[in-house]
Amino acid sequence: MTAKRNHEELRESVRRVCEKFPNEYWRDLDAKREYPEEWVRAMTDSKHLAALIPKEYGGLGLDLSAACAIMEEANRSGANANPAHAQMYVMGTVLRHGSEEQKREYLPKISGGELRLQAFGVTEPEAGTETTAITTFAERRGEKYIVNGRKIYISRVQYSDLMVLLARTTPIEEVEKRSLGLSVFIVDLRKIKGENLDVKRRRVMMNNFTNELEFRNVEVPAGNRIGEEGRGLSYILDGMNAERILIAAECVGDGRFFLDRAVSRANEREVFGRRIGRNQGVQFPIARAYANLEAANLMVEKAASLFDEGHSCGAEANMAKMLAADASWECGNVAMQTLGGYGVDAEYDVERKFRETRLYQVAPISTNLILSYIGERVLGMPRSF
């Protein structure tokens, strides 16, 4: 691995920020189901959340490989980088497809912490992962759109000023292909929360700040549409590749968190007069989990490199997310087993991270859908649904 790809100085800078927020901080937030306001502010002040924003707009101007290093180190420290990854991958839609006016209006303010863009509105109660079936509708009326509809499992709405929203602008029965007639908008949440936007928090198994939304005649200026009307799904899918790669990097960070604790426990814990790490029944599962995590990390690096070079990377992004999620889950199980009763004790933080990393088997895309993608799009087998 080259020095550029390793990003060691960047990793060290992330570690310095995260050292100020020990596991007790995250444990307390998890118990109270509260947002990591202080951590997000510190990551904003250090410019880590502006990693992908070009320098001309006040950001660091780094590539996705560097952003992956940030996410990995954050999760390895014990943090839940969920708010950070959202701002990064949502940013990609604006960076790649937004107008120059939109970039100059929003990016410097996001980079400086004046605005937060951490909400991404796609999923709906009836559509699920069938994105083309969404029914939230944005009707064009002169120089504005009127948005009505429902979304579910939309995170961080209470803590975000802006949202990137996907909505239909042409009814599905009027388009040649289901993937057409969808448009993307930048929605200013500050003006509508509690008025035309109802936000209902959903309690889930991890501290994920997720919500159900209802839009009621929300007005969005036509100038806030990103790109061409009706072609928004392609913009969102492009951003989803970045999302999956970043989340895969977080999974690698989770895996390293678990392995750090499993190895430490195996080296220190004595039972029947010997350290448990001497027992192959303890040692081998940890070693196998490490090997699988390193292999997954190679796919994350490949996917990020392809993305940075502007190449097609849908297959690699999906495989990176699946392999890293599987590897982190395996590492979590190994840590849980190695720590025994202490693994389920909140004071040791493994059970918290265990719940957090389990999410990525089903979100932002289910492992089964990734396998369908590989089978059909990569291997050329018949469509299964």
C-alpha cells in the first residue's frame, strides 16, 4: 500500500479528534438516544466533514479514498460515524450534479459549519428498496415545486438544515421507463419542520436518529432542483456508490474495533492457569476474522480508487459494502465470544458496536439485493424478480 492510499497523517488527525470523545461519551449517548452534537462540531471544526468539498469552497478537496480513511478511523475509535458519513455521501450528489450557483450557495456554509447537510430522503414505507416505486410527488407550479408524500427511515432530520430529496415529477404511468420521471431537490428543512413537514422519530436497535416524514404542500424553489428534471435517479445512484463505499470503510473500522478488543482479551484473560489466547478454539476464529476483514478492506480500496478515477464502480461498491459488512459482523461475533459475559455488558462497548454494525446487513441496501445485482448485472444470470 502506498503512502497516499494509507493516508496515515489524515488518520492520525482523526484519532486526535476522537480521543476527546472516549467510549463513555458514546455509551451515554446510546443510552439516552441522543445526537453526538459535540463530536459533530469537533469534526466540522477540524474540516474532516468537509473532506470531499473542493478547496475553492472551503473544504479539504480530498478524494473518496481519503474520506474512507476518515470514516474507518472514526469507527475504530469507538465512534458511531453515521452523521459524518451522511454529510459526505450526500455531498457527492451536489458536487457531481449540482449547478455552480448551488455549489457557491451551499458548500462554503456547509464547510464552515454554518449549515448541515446530513439528511437524505429516498426510502418510503410502501416502496422500500424499490426506489422507482416511490410516490412522493413534486408538482411544478411556475418557479416552484409543491411536494407531498411520505418517507421513512430518514435519519438526522432534526439535526440537519438541508436535505437532498428524491421525488417523482412525472407520474410513473406516464414515463417510458420506471427509472425516469424522478428528480432531486435541495430542501431547506429550517423553514418547514413543524409546519409543512411532520417528523416522527422511530426507535430502532441502535442510536441512529431515524424518522418517519410527511410532506404537506412543501414549497421548493425550482432553482433548488439538482440537474435535469426527471433524471434524478441516475444522480442518486451515483451518490449511492459513494455511500456504499464509505459505509464499507466504516464497517472495516468496526471490525478493527472488535478485533482490538478480542485480541487484547485473549492476551490478558487467564482461565485454568493459562491465557485463553493460547487455545486454538479462541485464537483461530480471531485470526480468520482478521483475514476476512483484510480481504474486505482490499475491495473497499479498489472501489474507492475506481470511484476517484471516474470509472464505473457499481459492482465493486456493492461487493465492498457486502464483504465489509459480513467481515465486521464476523469480527463482532468473535469479540462477543472472546469476551464472554463481558461482551454483553454495556460498560465494555462491544454490545453497542455489535448493534451498530448489524445494521449494515440490511441498510442502506440488503445483502440479498447485492447478491441479485452481482448475479444478474455482473454474471449475466436471469433476473430473479
